[in-house]
Amino acid sequence: MTGGSLEPLWTPSAESAASSRLAAYMEWLRTERGLAFDDYGSLWKWSVDSPDEFWQSIWDRFEVISSGRAEAVTDGSAMPGTRWFEGTSLNYAEHIFRNRDDRTTAILAASETRPLREISWRELRRQVADAAAGLKSLGVEAGDRVAAYMPNTEETIVAFLATASLGAVWSSCSPDFGASAVSDRFAQIRPKVLLAIDGYDYGGRRFDRRDVVRELTEAMPLLEQVVIVPYLGAGSGDLDPGLPEGAITWQQLLGIEPGSKLGFTRVPF
């Protein structure tokens, strides 16, 4: 704050702004739609004043992959409750993997206890395919819910994309939340599978979450399977006896049908 006015923390250079995806989109609007905008503010105003036209342009510009054809962007009802692109089906994970060079890096992962690891798009696709096949073998289908009591790790990203590839619904919560806060969220959606971590490291301290995982499973009687990522017990090969009976490890999930081909179940928008 300077002299009573807000100062931006960062402003892109003219060269950076001109080479941005936003600038390319604005140029596309000019050439393909005959719409010219002088700056971001005018583009934003058009997007909120003409939402159907804006979202249709996004669909067209980024070539959304779908089955079926929408007669309209929305059904005309007010938010919340608006129905979008009725008549189409699509899959988020399909868009994540399209046009990717398998040789390039998809994820750089590291933590306090894990060294920096580079995951290629080829490896990510393989892991997601194996995780999706494992979840499918556990009975997960389109519309089912998969919940995750997980930190921001590579396994969490793989599990999310695997869930999405099946057309299932993903919900997650950080492992620093207590049992009651998490069960309040997850119990409402009645997940079929729970992915959970046995604990985590933060600030040089180890936080055991096994008790919380047991409480969560007891609070969700309709839960059919628990998958444990043995973060604190990594490399042990076996589950700690303090974890829920019948749980399987992350590696066991990936090993149910290894080498599976990744597919995508498209669901209504």
C-alpha cells in the first residue's frame, strides 16, 4: 500500500504478456469471432456480460473433446442449478493426457524426507492406468466417490487422475485435519474407496495418522475398501498392524492389474 493506492506485487513484461496464452486467446477472438478487446478488463467484462458466448468460445478455442453435441451452453436457469452443455459427455483426465510428449517431465516431486524425483508423462500414464485398473477391480464405476486423506504427493495426483479417468468423483482432505472434521466431509458423499496416508513429516517432526484413519473407517460403514500409502513406513512392504483390517497398500493397488491400458469414461458435463 503506497499513498492510499494498491500496488501490484508483479506485472509481466510487455514481451511476456504478448506471448501468453491469454494474448493468444484474445487474438483468436479477434480473428475467429470479430471481437477485439484493448485490455484484460474489457475482456473480463465481456466474459461476465455474455457468459454463454464466452464459454462457447473457450470450448471452441481449446477444442474440448466430447461425445454428443450441446444445443446450448446453459439451460437458462439461474445459478446455482444451471445445467451446462447438456447433451455432451467428456472426461477431465483425457484432456490432461492429450498431446503429451511421453519423454517430457510431467511432475517434479519432493518432500522433507523424499529426494527430488522427476516423473515423465510416460511414467505418469502408466501409474494412472495401473491405479485406475486397481480401482475398477475394487468396484469403482462412473459416479462412485473416491475419498483421499492425503497430502500433496505424486500418489495423490495419480489417484486423482485414475479416479477421474473412470468417471468417478474425487474428494480430498489434508492429513493435518482431525477425524471429526474429515468424517463430516466424507460421510456426506458415501465414498466407496478411501485412500489414506499412515502419517507425514513436517518441520522435522513425524505425525502419525493411523488412529485418525481407523476413526474414519469406523465413521463410514458403507466404505468398501481402504488403500494405505505407507509414507512413514515406506519400504516395509507390509501394513502396520495399527491400520484398518482388510486395508491394502498403494503398491498392492497398482499391482492388481499391472500393464493396463489407460482408458477414459466420458460423463455428462
